[in-house]
Amino acid sequence: MDNNFYTQLQKIISNQSEEIIKYWLEYFDDDDEKDDAYRYYDDFLGFFEECLLVQLDINSDEREAMLLFLTKLQETIGMENFYQFKNSVYSCYLKFPILKIMEKESLFTLENVSVITTFFENLTSALIMQEYDKNTKFKIQSSEELAQREAPMSELWDEVFMVSIVGTLDSDRVLKIIDKVLDFLEQKESSYVIIDIGAIFDINSEVTNQILKLNNAVHFMGATPMLTGITKNIAKSLTHLDISLGDIKTFSSTRTALKAILDKNS
């Protein structure tokens, strides 16, 4: 990754913060909401600039400071507003004004977009896991709400979108996720669907069967499914249990999946 990208984007955000915030305010109709949204996003950009100075390192103190800020923010605006913002997750939407200014400033490349998206997906997953850990009864008491939170979807690129799965995966839940994905595919033409399973709690034969169902559903809609988040532990579990994922294309990370798409289309 070209280090100049981080420096360029940091300078653009510093010099054009008002324009970026203006993009963010387009998501709000009420004037009172806009006042609060302006303040929150202005604070967020300050934390994001600090993260850019360390090249969006997910192990950095700057990233931890950003996570703490977002944790306080979800408490301020309320859990429901945070996790059902525009039918997605608030932290997923934070990147869109940044992507918009990147497009304006000719920084909107697949590699750059993948870096930004990976960073925000990591933050969102961390927030979800953090909230889950706070309340061990959360899954039982509000399983339907959790299912919505654990499968945020975002469009990464033209005809490329991603669904992240966190937690457990059973037959009831996978049907809801399949419906959600198919509805998205009906509304927007997509050639690739990246399915991130890096935050699934446990991999076994039942979970594998559910992943295969999701893969088949995407395939039947004419899109190419790509499975990411295959960690060392997940690979070990699949090998130990002698479980096959069939012909599903698998990748270790979202970035490698996006690179494969770029290489194929270049």
C-alpha cells in the first residue's frame, strides 16, 4: 500500500472537513439531528485523522481511541439508533463521506477503498463483539435484533458488496441473512458478494452447511460468492472435522478477495 495515500487523505480531511461533514448531514432531515450529527462527525474526523497518521493500524493506540469514542457515541445516541442506522450500523456509514471526497480527489481506487472498508468493518465487528461480551444473555433475550446487527452489509465497489457474519449461525438465522442478501441483490446489480466469517464463534458441520446454503443462494442470483476471514483456527477446525466447503472461493481477508477481483477484471 502506498504510504502517500494516508498522508494525502489526512491532508484532504484536514483542509476539507466542512465539505465532508456536509456530505454526512445529507443523511439527516431534522435540524436538531443535524446539529448533533455535525458535532459528532467533526469529532469523529479528528480521531480518524489520528488513525491515518499510523496508516490505519488496527493494533494501534489511535484505533483504540477511535473505538472508545464510538463506544461512547453509541451510548449517547442510543443502541437502537446506532445499530439500525439506515437499516445498517452507524459505524459502517461513517466511511461514505470519506469515500465521496476520495472520489472527488481522484483517490477512489479499489486498493484505497479496500483499505478504508477493512478498517471500518474491523471497528464495527469490534463494537458488536464488545457489546455482546457486556451481556451474556443478549443473544437469548434479543436474538432477532442481534441477527440484524451481526450481518451488516455494505457496498464496497461497483457490483461488489460485503456481508459480515458475527456470532453463531443456525438454520433460522441463515434464512434471515439469505433473505437480506437476496433483497439486496434484487435492488442492486452485483457481480460479487464477499461473505466475511472471521467473527463466527464456532465452525462445525452445521455452520458449514449454513454457509453452503448462503453460497448457493448468491450463486443462483448470478453473483459470485467469495468467503473471507478464513483464519488459522478456522482452517484447522475445518481440517480436523474433515469438512469441505466445496467449490467456494476462500480468502484470508477482504483485501485479498478485492485484489482477486481487481486482478480478474484488469
